Amino acid sequence: MPKPVKKVVIPVAGLGTRVLPATKSIPKELLPVVDRPLIDYVVSEARDAGIEHVILVTGRGKSAIEDYFDHAFELEATLKAKGKNDILANVEKTIPRAGDLSYTRQQAPLGLGHAVWCARAIIGDEPFAVSLPDEIVPHRPGFLRQMVDAYENVGGNLVAVEEVPQKDTSKYGVIAPKARKENLIEMTGMVEKPKPEDAPSNFRIIGRYILQPDIFPLLETQEKGAGGEIQLTDSMNKLNARQTFHACICEGVIHDCGSKLGWLQANADLGIKNDEFGAALADYIRARL
Ligand code: G1P
């Protein structure tokens, strides 16, 4: 049995440029999908995968995320005084147990690889997960749960993947497959944002990873890659020369809320599934079409 995955790194320092101006003065991780911010979905998916400790890699202008995971005394006292106990219970559910959440700050936007490296001291010498907060998986079991289950069998490192049209490979990290067994593909490597003609496959990396701590020394010495950024993909590729990497084709839908269309689709999808007003929303959308 490989060492268990107990910690997740969630980089939240990004500027949210794809959804401006909505993210001009609020962190994109706090954009709501129905009634909860994106970050809440990602943390809850990690908890359901057995993760005990969440590490948020924050940046300037992101302190509202820390407030979201803390008590809001005035709000809670007012809800209590007015007897709004259901709402209060929902608000209190957002607060993790003290000490289960850590913050570290990425002082400059140098890339995803650099953001993950910023968490090295909190991770220490154990395997860990990385979840990118733009992408949310509302159903259960979530992608991270499915990956942790696969990891318990194969160990090493894992990334989640999905097939995309070949023309879209330049938007993502793309894997080079070796052998496929059901929903797991053993990999020989990966490339960040390849041109369609250079892409080794059309399986793109989704923002869910399980990594061994041996990635940190590689990230530390790494040069800039695609887009002039320190890429996680480049160090994973180097690690793949020494350790196994599997790509996991997870079951279910993932919504990319880092784009305006993806965020609207997530709201429509989860909105029509909502117990309280889903049927009314579906009627409304049908009538508008
Ligand atoms: C990052 C990764 C990329 C991955 C993508 C998934 O890219 O570098 O490999 O496919 O997330 O969302 P970014 O979206 O930060 O450019």
C-alpha cells in the first residue's frame, strides 16, 4: 500500500483574467456557482477524497478567501438573534476545524509550478494532491476520490485527463500515452500547451494531480517553460523519467469555471438540479429558448 495522500495544495493566487471584469475586485475562487463559491466545491471534493489538510497558495488581493473559511461574528450573531437557524447552519458548515487549513503566499505570479513549490515546507516528505480551483466536480465520487482509489492500487504519480478535439491541445498540458488498462493510462511523458501537430495525444490534463514529494527539487531548479512561466508539467515530465505516472479517465462532468461560458454552464447544470428551484429554472430556460 503506498503512503496515503492526506494533503492538498490549491493554488489561489491567479488573477482570473479570463473572467474579467467580474474578478477585478473579488478573487475568482469566490465566484458563486448557485449558492457556493468555487473554492467551496474544490475543498469539499478534497475532503470527500479523505484529504485532511488543505493548503491554499494565496497572493495579494485574496484575503477574502481566508475570511470565507473563518467565523463572521456579526453575521452569525444576527442570524441567531433572528432565529434564522437553517441559514446559520449553512454558513457554519463553511468553517473547517481549526488547524486543518494552511495558507502560504506566492509573492509573484511565476506559474503553476512555482505556486506548488511554495507549499513544499507544509507538505514535507509525503505524497500530496493538487486541485486547481477553476475546475469543479459537483457529483460524487469526485475526481480526486476516483484518483485516490486508483493511487492505492498503482502508487506513483497520477493526473486526471479527458479527451479534447486535437485543435484544442494548445490550451492544456497533454499526455504521451504508453499503455491503457480500463480507465488508467500509463504515460511516457507530457507536454505543456503543444501545437495540435506536435501533441502526443488528445488527452488533456485536468486540474487534479497526485504527486510524490520528489517533484519539489525539480521545481526548485526549473527554468521557465510555455508562456514564460514555471510550469508544473515540465517538472512532472522530468519526474516521469524516474517514477510512474498514470493518467486517470474519471467518470463524471467537470466544469471549467475559469471561462465565462464554463461558469455559466456550471450554474445552469447545478441550478436545474437544485431541489428548491431547479424545476422552475428549467422551465424558465426552456421558455427563453
Ligand atoms: C494548467 C496546467 C495545464 C492543465 C490546465 C488544466 O494550465 O498547466 O497543464 O491542462 O491547468 O486546467 P492553465 O490553465 O493554468 O494555463
